[in-house]
Amino acid sequence: MKVAVMTDSTAYIPVDMRNAYGIHMIPLSVNFEDETYQEEVDITTEEFYQKIKNVKELPTTSQPAIGLITEKLEELSEEFDAVVSIHLSSGISGTYQAVVSAGDMVEGIKVFAFDSEISCMAQGFYALEAAEMAKENKSPEEIMERLNEIKKTMHGYFVVDDLTNLHRGGRLNGAQAIIGSLLQVKPVLHFVDKVIVPFEKIRTRKKAINRVMGMLEEDAREGKIAKVVFVHANHEQDALDLRDEFLQKYPDTEALISYFGPVIGTHVGEGAIGVCWYYK
């Protein structure tokens, strides 16, 4: 059985890596008033952060149209027998459910949809692992079993400069956003039960990032980590500095750099930093 691996654009796997692994992608969109852009297709991350500085209204985001998904699945069916399709948390987007529905509509290919229950490069880690297994001719059932194993140890934490966008976009509980704004708290956020919630409320950005790095280093000291990624929202140097600082202490760990692209960047805002890792 020939198995394809697909994800959506919010995995933010660097394009050269996505191509090297043969991972297929369907884009989500960001909507500026009368203009809609498919991220990673019609607009780059750099263009997005430049554009958002010059608009009055916060853009909205949208999942792929089911027609786009079915078209992609039909294209894959010409070469593949099955597809493992990995998507951002169903608690913040309908993309996963749309892929499930599209899978029921397309003949000639079996669709195994996986809800990552997270987003960004943490979601990308699942796609990379699946692609490696597909190259080893593992069955879709074996791949799904491995992805569920990874889910048990996936860690993802992020710090945003301003909670307003997450609140306005409906991705964070209203009371939590108000409390954070009033107290100028820089909460460490994470996903629980598929939605974004505060992990801890910390007064300053530096202390919040240090808290996340402390948790990462605790796992690194115990030799648990398979891969780690440092994710930035148009502040690449911040992510590079954190990675380099980490690698000075744990040089044998595979450490990547990724980014918050247009769709997720709309909600977390420029300057956000995330750190994600999972166990061997």
C-alpha cells in the first residue's frame, strides 16, 4: 500500500523540509477586508507581518474549502492508496472535520485523518514522523498508532505579548484575556483538551520564557527529548538565541526553528515565542 502524508499550512514546516519529506499541504486562509490570501501560497509570512501593521481591522482566518480538500484528495488518489492527514486542533479550527468529511466523498483513496490537538511545528512534528514511516512502507494503521504514542508526550508552550488578538479571535476564554490585560500578565499558554488555556500567569515576558526553558531543560537533562523546535512571530533572532543557548548545554538534541505564519500569527500577534518538544 502506497501512503501519502498531508498536513495543512499551519504546521509551518519550512518549505524545503516539506519538499524533502514529500509532505503534501492544504492551505488555510487569512482575510483582510475584501482580500483573501491562502497562506504559504498567496502570501508569505514576511508579507503578512508587514501588511498587518498597515490595517485598521484585525484580519480573520478561515479553513480550507471542502472543494479544495476533495480536489487534493482526488489528485493524491491517482498515485496513492491511502493518506495520513494531520491537522491543527479541532478545538480552534474546523479543518480536521472538513478533511474527515471530504474523505467520505472521495473514492479510490482511504483517508486517515489525525487531530494533532495543537498547531504550528508541534503539528509539523507529527507530519515529519509520518513521512519517515511512509518512506519505510509502514501501513497507515502503524503510522496512526505511532502518532497517538507521540501525542502522549507532546509539549507545546507559547508566550504572547498581548492577549487581545487571541480574545477577539475567539481562541481564548474572555475572562482570562481581561484578567491578563488588566494585570499586564504574560501568561504561558498551552493546549488542553484541544483549546488554548493559560498554563501559568507570569508577570514578565522574560520570566515566562525562562519558565518554559526550565521545563525543556529538565526533560533534556533526563535525556527524554526526541526533537525540539523554537517558534517565533516575526522575531527570528529571539528563537535563534533560545536555540543556541539550549544547544550550548545539550548539543546532541535535534533543535529546529519555525514560525507563526499568517493564520496563527493573526491570533498570537507579532513577537510571540513558542517552544515545542516530544519524547523519544
